Amino acid sequence: MAVLGIESSAHTFGVGIVEHGKILANCKSMYKISDKGMIPSKVADFHSKNGWRVIKEALDTAGLAIDDIMAVGYTKGPGIGACLRTGQLAARAISVKYCLPIIPVNHAVAHVEITKHLSRVKDPIALYVSGGNSQILSLSDALGFRHYYVLGETFDIGVGNMLDVFARAAGLKPAWGSTVAHVAEGGSYVPMPYTVKGMDFTFTGLLTHATKRIGKERIEDIAFSIQNTAFSMLCEATERALLLTKKSDILLCGGVAQSVRLRDMLESMAAAHKSRVHVAPNEFNADNGGMIALVAEKMLGAGYKFDLSAAVTDQHYRIDKVEILW
């Protein structure tokens, strides 16, 4: 029997189906972000209009019927409230109609676990970088339960959102970090603020400075500099975590893990310490339902017990609050 997972934390409504760790389907529908960014009510409306189609597409892709599903997982958080609730309501509807267990999944845990699963590594440090999150993580039994301990994180804005905001300010279309990366290919470095405190980092000062340079420097140079400064900060903090934990594997996961430049910089740092960097295919770095289904299956197998009263959403659901039993 298979597990179905629904991801709806932001602009993606993703549905994955997993059976015994094998990903049978990973389908999605994405809201097209305008130069105004994401308006939660509009994104949620998009999800509600397209969600059931994506669920059917995933079942068809897997060659399964709903009767072949043994449980349904969904993203509890973190994420955008209205978007999270759309996925939650779909999962609750399936749970009630077909009498299936419902499993709330932490979005950040899912990003880490899908990359660990596909990379076949057991105990790495993880650099988790996405739109709303930027964290350095390591499994720990501290505080009396096994969880992903946050070694370092952003004090303000996630690196993905920071690059997206810069792209909108610069009038780049589409206003995404990948567009910044494309423009940066023709750039040279100009001085930018650089803020790392131990294994923590901040990006708003960098963003403010880069935005103020628009029209005063070549846009290629600003794009190159904001990207490389941000990634250098992440690499420095990750290097410190690597040396502190004495681990040999670095996991790069989340939407910003799709950046070729960040991968190259992280691999260069890791090579100096004879460590390895592991990255999933981009399909699983971007938000996707497959990662939710995988973790839901792991949670089910580990004996987690949930009912509808616990099937809620939490916009600020931190990864270090989740007990890892598998």
C-alpha cells in the first residue's frame, strides 16, 4: 500500500505517492509569481482550483486508485497560512472520505529527508536554503529527543526571498533568484556588506545596499555581487559547522539548492576538508509532494499516531520541534 503526500506551503501545489521508499509519482501545479510577489489569497485560490486535478494526475502516474492509498500526508508548516490550509483541507477531505490516517509533515524535515534518501547518506550536516528558510542542521539527541538541531540560521530573511526581492526591485523578469543568477554571469564584484556571526547570518543589510546601488552600478555587477556575497556567507557558516561536528558529508537541500553557483562554491569549500556535498535532482529541491509522501511514510512506519484533531497548520512550525523516530 502507498502513501500520498500533499505540499502546499507556497506557490506550488505538489502531490507525491511513495511506496516502500520508492517515489511512484511527483506531480505539481505552480502559481506564476508576478512582479508583485505572492498574494496569499490568490495563490490559495489557485491551489483550490487545481489541487484535485493534480491529485488525480499523481494517482494516474502511479497507476493506482485511491483504494491503494494507506495514508495521506500534508505540509503542516512552515509556510504561507492560506496556502497551507488549502493542502490541509484536501488531505482532511481524503482522510475523512476514505477513512485514512492523516499525517502532518514539517516542510523543512521533508526537504532534508528526501535529499538524504536519494543521496543515501545517514548523518550529514544539512544546509537547507529556500525562499523562507536558511538553516544549518544536524541530527542531535540533545534536549531529550532526537531532532534536527539548528547550528545556524538567518536572523531575518531567507536567502531565496532575499534574491527574489532584489530581482523585483531591479525589474528583472521573472523576478526569481534564477534570473539574478543568469544576469550575474556577465558581472564583476563590487563591495557588499557581509554579516556572519558564528554560524548565523543576516541578509537584509546586503539586500538594502544592493537595492540602493541599482542605477549606480551595472546591474550585472550588482547581481554578481549580491549572489556571491550571500553564498559566501552560507559557505563560511557551513564550513564552521563542518569543522565543529567533524562530519564528512554536507547535504544541500531546498529550492536554492538548484543554484549551480552555490553548489560549486560549497563543493570547493568541502574539497578543502576532504568532505562531500550531496544534492538531489532539482525536481526534489523545488517544493514537491514526493518529499511529503516520503516523510509521511517514514512517520507512519515509526509508529506516529495522528487523528483529525491534530491535523492543523502552523506557519511557524520549526524543524527543531519535530521528533525524528526513524
